[in-house]
Amino acid sequence: MTETARPAAATIRSPRGEALSDRAMMLLLGACSAMGPVSSLLLLPALPEVRAEFGATTAATQGVVSGFLLAFAIGIPFAGPLSDRYGRRPLILGGLGVFAAGSALAAWAPTLQVLIIARVIQALGCAANFTVARAVVGDLYHDWRLPRALANVTMAMMLGTTIAPWLGGVITEHFGWHAPFLMLLVLALLVTLAVWRLLPETHVKGDRDLSFVQLGRSMGLVLRKPMFVAYAVDAGVIYAVYLAFISIAPYIMAEMLQRPATDFGLYVMLLSTGYFLGNLFVARRARTLNMERTAQVGTLLQAASALVAFGFVYAGYTHPVFWFAPMLLLAFGQGLALPHITASAVRLAPGLAGVASGLLGFSQQAICALAVQATGFFATDTPVPVMALCAGLSLVSVGAMLLPRASLKGGRA
């Protein structure tokens, strides 16, 4: 693909006519993308308290996370095409409003069922924010700049997600599990104001007159590409390795080790740090790196780290350092791999970045929802089952990495 004549990010202007720098755009899109991950990470340390307050099982309580992910997955395929048809800016503003409504309902939730419904509403809003932010990146950046831009957006997003588990633990210990949702409501309102003032409309390709039937056909064309399917599965499995692990870890920390919620948050910062560093490496070296080879190294590092962590806990080394320290390297590998996987998938649908982003996001959230709900049936007095799941998924990721290469050799894209 040749680079388009799109102006550099530094020349982009806000709806008020103000010039936006590349850094400002990355921070704004990172904030939009972060609403979903931050909402989940803030809540994770509180899951044992939610389970205790409602007298629920672990599997039922995991519905707070898996229900969010499933609704996210369902909403994403609609968000991408709708943004292709009606524009990026209206979809992001609407998504933020829906997320704020869900946060308010969750803060008030008197039962587990109401809390899960509120999380579903949050997720539908996040589907628009997360997907359309990626589509905006696809509108603005091309060639080697696309994986670099995606890595920069991810790093901006990580500014919030890195401290979210620790902050959620502190807030929960002092104010209860309802308080994080009030914080999310305030954050949603602030991000909405920033988007209203600063985010321009970036979709200028003339796809807004497409019918929904045509959009559906476009989705079918993308899904018939073996390489796209491989990238989508790989992206979903990589995300599932991470979130399945951190969704069950708070129960293990509380039951096996009697550790407070804040301890879990501090350990999870290791994973966030590793993922941040992986994205930073890609962002700084994207122009000179062989991105396909870098992604392959990241995928193999993820698998090796998961297998090492499983080996430790299976041998009886159950102190958190033996399962969290290898996960730091695992997260670094994910940070190397995901920007290239995402960029490669989006490139396979030129002119329909919203469709590609939506389908890619659907696979991520759907696969992750299944993995997270499965952990609800695991024993929570040992890390062995969840580490076995992470190791197995990491090997699936290696297989998905090899499929695009096989497709290219066979002459199929």
C-alpha cells in the first residue's frame, strides 16, 4: 500500500480550529480506548468483596467481567460499520454517554444481577469508544506509521491501566466496591468534554452512503480472508491470556495467600509495565524494525513465559513472584506482537478500517469472555489451573502466528 496524501497529525485541527499535535491526538484516543480496560481493572480487586456481599459463587461473580466482555464483543461489529457510515466523532460521543449511564447504574446496583446489567451497558458504550478510536488511527496513519501509531495510542491508554488495579484496590478497601464506579462516571464526563472540544471528524472516504446490506457484504469479504481470520484469532487469544489470568488472580490472592486487594494491584503493575515497554519498543523502532519478525518474537516470548510460570506453580512454587514475574516478560512479548497483528488486520480492509476494527475487536472480546468465564469454575486456592490455561492459549497463539505465513506460501490472503 502506498502512503496517502493525508496531512501529518501535527496539522490536524479540532472542531474549534485549533491545531492538534500528534501527541495530543494519541492521548485523546488513548483516553477513549482506556475506558473499557480501566473500568475492568478498577473492579478486579473488588471481585472477592462483590462475591461476599451478594453471597454468590465465583462463577456467578465472574459474570461481572465476562458479561462485560460478551456485550463488548456484540457491540463492536456494529460500532465499526456505523462509524464508517455516520462518522467517527458521533459514535465516540454517543459511546461515552452510554458508558457514563452504565457507570451511574453500577454505582447504585443493589443486586448482582443489576450490577451485571450495568456492566453490559458500560460495555456497549466502550464498544464504540475502543473500536472507533482504532478506526481513527487507521484513517490518519499508513504504512510503517500505523503500527507505531497504534503502539502510541496503547501507551497513552496504559497511563491509566497501569495504576488502575492498585487504585481500585485502595478505593475498594476504603470506600467499598461501589466507589470505583463513581470515579468512572467522573472520568467519562471529563473525556466526553475533551472529545467534544478536540476530536475532529477523520472519516473522509465517502463510505457514509453505504447501505447496511453493503456493509454486511464488506464484513463477509473481510472474513473470507484466511490471513484476517488468523490475525483476529491471534489477537483474541493474546488478550485472553492476559485477562483470564488477572480476572481470577484476586480470588487466589485472597483465598490462598490472604493478601489484600492492594497487593493484587501492585503485582498487576508488573504486567502493565511489561506491556507498556513492549509497545514503547515498537513505537520507537517501528520505522526500522522488521515488524513481522518482531511480532513473531513477541508471540514466542509469550509462550515461553507462560510455560515457565506454569512449570513453577506446578512444581509447588506458589508465591506470587513465581507466577507474576514470568508474566512481566509475557506482557512484554504481547506488547511486541499486538501492534503488528492489529495493523496487519486493518490493512487487509483498505477503505473500511471501521469494519476491520470491529471484526478484530469482536474476536478479542468474544474469545476473552469465554476464557474469563471458564476461570470461574477453577479452584481458587491454587494458581495451577489458570496458569495451565494461559500456557495452552499461548501455544494456540503460536499456531495462529504460523497460519498467515502458510497462507502466503499457498498464495491465499
